[in-house]
Amino acid sequence: MSGTFRIRKAEPGDMPAVFRLVHALAVFEKLADRMTATEADLREALFGARPRIEAALAELPDGRAVGIAIFYENFATFACAPGLYLEDLFVEESARGLGIGKALIAWGAGLALERGCARYQWVVLDWNSPARDFYRSIGAQETPEWIGVRVSGDALKKLAAGVPAPPAAKADPSLAVDSRAVPVRAKRSGYPEPFFSRMAGREKRVLGDPFGLKNFGVNLTTMAPGGESALLHRHSRQDEFIYVVSGTPTLVTDKGDVQLYPGMCAGFPAGGVAHQIVNRSSGEAVYLEIGDRTPGDGVEYPVDDLQATFVDGNWVFGPKSQK
């Protein structure tokens, strides 16, 4: 209970508000064209002979419902215990900033504990950065190793009827490839020892090679826990760019560290901050790195006795004392 709102379980008399808020959520998520549920449908799902979902409402002192959370139970087989799934969460724009979203999630957390649930989970649209940041701030962790799979519409009917799906069209490998099918680069690093061994937790797939790209490089880099992308470095002529695909690596620079998460990106102009990516998490991290191949490029390593120059398409390494 708050002085500005309260959270309570939805009741049959709340159906107009429930329908209004669910429709507003569909509009916000740019999915209004997919909403076919009516108020009567939602009433049956919530309060029918066999309820399939339950809902909590956030209500202002004047009685207006401005937020909703919809839940249902699932099951954690390995724990042999129920789980609670947060299917929908929405707060009207005029009521945001009051802590209603957090309060609705917390209400569900209490429900999960009351029922002995092994987990409490939900999903978020990948483009909804404010929501993703908010969920992280309350201790939720993204699970990029899991990919959602769905069958619906005609495909669901055909699957139930045993109708085989048409074979997937094979792409011309000169035009498009599955990045995961590109072989891992055989040579883990060009660094001499003792720096070579530090790259043991890193794998690179050189995605430009299947297409014959020569003017810039694109690597899909996978780092095990404890892995490093490179030594702390800066290029003299090459610009670099990274995009995090999965996991939570850390960007380390000579100006400070930044915790990264899927969807984040960073760019490093030539001569800019010294940088490296490290994986301090307990899970795998995957990111894309893009850089040009400017002739005469050099690399400075501020904390290691190493220097590098790009000569005739290859990196030449040596100690800083070497001219």
C-alpha cells in the first residue's frame, strides 16, 4: 500500500478496467493488430469455471486502475515445484514514475513465495531498453542462452495433424550464411607469449571471410568466464565497434569500466581510449567486433610491454623497446 496507489487482486467487477489496460498494453507493444481477445474472453480466463490466469491492479486514491499485472502458474520439473509466470505488466504513461511497476512485480514475488514457487519469471521485448534497465535494477537476470520458440495459427494446426513442414530454403553460401556455421579461427591470437596464453578463453569466427571482405573485419567473438577479448589497447588509425549479442561482459578502459548487456554497443575511434572486453560473469559472453584494415595502423598497449604494426596485411609484434 502506498499513499499514492494500492495494489490489489482483480475482481469480476474490474473487467472494464482490465480490458482497457490490456488493450493499452497491446498498443504500446505495437501489437494491437494481434489482439483478438474481448472483455468476455478475459472474464472467462480470469473468473470462469476453470480460471487460467490471475491479475493484480494498481489503483489510485480516486479508484482509477492505472496498472495491471497478469500471472499464471507453470512448473519447474527439476525442482518438482510450481513456478509463477508474469505474462503481462503495464502502467499507464500518466502514472509512471510512482513505483507502480515495481510494486506490481513485488506483489507477484510475494504470491510466488506464498505458493512455494521455485522461480518467478517473465520476458521483455528486446527493443524495450527502459524496461530491461528497470528489471536489472531490481535484481532480475536476462537468460540469453534460452531462445523463445512458438508455433501458432496454421502451423499449429498442421503440426497437430501431422502434416510435414516444407523444407527450409537453403541460402546461397556466397550470399548468406549462418554465423554459427563459420569455423572458429584456427589461430587463437597473434600475440607472442606470455600474452598468447591470456587469450585461452576466447574464440573468434571471422564472419567476413566467407564473402571475401578485405577492407574491414567482422568477428563473432565468444568469451568463456574469465576470458579477455584482447590486451588493453588503442589503435593509431583503425576505428573499432562492438555489439553485445549475449551475456554480460565488461568494457574496461583507461577511463573506467562499464558493465555491458545484450543490445549494448560501443565505438572506439583511432587514437581514443585504450580498451578491452573481459568476461567477469559466470556465463558465456558473445559479441560482434568490427574494425577497418587501414595500412600503417599501429597498436599501443598501455600496461603491457608490447607494440604492434599492421604491415602487408599482417600484424607484426614486438617489445616497446624495439624500433
